[in-house]
Amino acid sequence: MSELIKINYDSDRPTVLGRDLHEFLEVGTAYKDWFPRMCEYGFIEGADFCSFLSESTGGRPAQDHQKGLHLMNTPGVQGQPYKL
């Protein structure tokens, strides 16, 4: 069975990378615009997600987020016409 999206089990709560989730859902807007919209649903940094800069391949590092899988049950993800 192939993996649809990589799940990180390094912490007590499984997480996914925000950019991986964004790509998997085939969101039509840029990640930098999409993620702040998702935060409007009450996501709390440190509890629901953590921010970090991804490694650069020569350019400027990109902002990314490790998100808890429990966030997949929120209207911001479920109520949109994304691929689930």
C-alpha cells in the first residue's frame, strides 16, 4: 500500500507537514495564503501546530508547519472542495 501523505510519529501526537497536506489537498491558493486562513478556525501554535523554517536548496528558507492530525476534522479542511 502506498502512502498518501507522510505522517510523522516522532512526538506523542501524529503530525503532517503543512506543505505536504496543502499539496495533497490540491489547494488552489498559495500555502502562504492558505495557512493563515486555516488559523482563523482557532488553531493554536504550540498546541495544534508548530512553525519552522524548512531547509533551503539555495534560496530563502520557506515557512512550514507540523500539524496535528486532529486538525483534519475542522471546517477549514473538511468544508472546502479539496481532495480528501
